[in-house]
Amino acid sequence: MIKIIGSSRSKFSRAALPSVVALLAGVVLTGLAASPAAWAGGSKIACDAAGPQAPRDVTQLTGRNAISFDKAPPAADLNLCDIHFHRFAEHRASGYLKLAGKGKNRGYICNGSAPETRHGKAEGHEAGSSGCRGIAAGDTVEVHWVYTTCDVKPGPTLGSCFTNTCKTPQLRVEARVFNLSDDVTAGDFGKYTDYASGTAYLPKAIMAVTYPGSTTGDGYNDGTCSPFKVTWNVSSQCTPLSLKSINVWCGKDKNAFKEDHAHGVRTVVSDPKLLSSIK
């Protein structure tokens, strides 16, 4: 178990759930529970049977999704199971309002930042190198610290959040957004991910927004939805992060999660029927 420094159970508001939707969702989730690796495989569900989705514009608090679930405990009371990051912010918030990117990968950038318009092999890092592929100074990244009620240790992929005897845990994602900088005195990613000492320092969330949602990732941009129920806590502001420090972290021999590249983003969900109401 990893102890979290610097970070009571409660419930999100409950609403009436149509019986047909409840039945469909229950059947799908029962099947998924039998496979702890299902999350890592990008399991999908028809959106009309899904619970509230993520990512979202956290400056907008309204939503009409009828499915509710218990709010996960604070990160300090849970076990860290995964860390990964996305190039561009998947969420939209007051500190990162502008949409950027091209083609399939488009997300939000820190206010006032100027990311590179393209990232080819010459600009990123080759597989197996000591740095992260797909990022450069000036980029915005959204980093996800994923927590579970299962008794696990940090490991590769989101499947690490489950075990064969803990198939339906409560899940929490702490999302932080950073502006990558060549300034080596900017935030040090290593201090947030130092497991050798058994301690990890979760960065503070600024103007945090907590809401019930789902897993994310560009695999859901085909019109399908995520069946997983996740408590999100999202920082609304960007903070600087040393590009060198995250490059040191990347590489299969450098971190417990075997992360070496930036993941793609899921398009912000805007349909009120797929969003929770943020209280």
C-alpha cells in the first residue's frame, strides 16, 4: 500500500433510475466484474445504458444522467493503483479553456501556453528511450492518479486497480493539469511518484471540482460509453512541471506503470443525458 501525503464516505445525490436502463447496465457490469482486466481493455457500453461520463467541462455544473453511486473515499484512504497522462487536458476548466490539437487527438491547453503544432518522431522520443514519447516543452498534460478500494500495489495499466477477489471496487481519479516547461526549477514529477520510500506526494488540486463520472481515453470517441463508475477530483488550474522530470520518469525501466508515452484524449462529453449534476 502506498501512503499518500497531503491529500468519510459520502454519497452523490440519488435520482430515480428507469428500470430498463438499470437492468441493461446491471447485466453489462456483472459481466465486466468477472474480468478485472476489462477496464484496461477499454470495455464499452451503449450510451443510453451508461452512467455519467467523463471527461467534461467542469465550469458547467448541470447534468441529467439518472444513474448515481456512492462517492469514493478520499485518496488518502485508498490504494494507488495507476498513474498515466494525456497530451492535452481531457477536461475543460477555468485554467485551461482553449481547444488545441489536430486530427483524432484534440484537447485543452493551459491559458497562455503555446504548444507545438505537431509531434513527429523527431520532436518526441523513440520507443525504448529514456524520455516520454509525444510531449515537448510548452505542452499541456493531464495526469491521472487512480485509486481503488482493492488491496493492490501500483502496477501497469488500469487493470491493476482490480483483483480476482475485488472485482467491483470504488474508484477515484485525482486529475491534475500541468504546463510542461524547460525550466528545471518547475514542479518535479519525481516527488509525486517516489515509491521507493513508500510515500507519494499527491499534488494539491486548485479550485477542485469533484463529480461522478467514468473512465476516459480516446477509445470512447466512437460513440460508445464507459461502464465504469469513477469519482473524479479535478484541479481547475494549471501548474508548471519540469519536462526533464517527467522524461526521467518515463520508460519501462523507470516507473512501476510501464508508462513511456502520452495517451490520447476522449472528447469532452457535452450531452446532458450523459452527465451528472455537480452539487
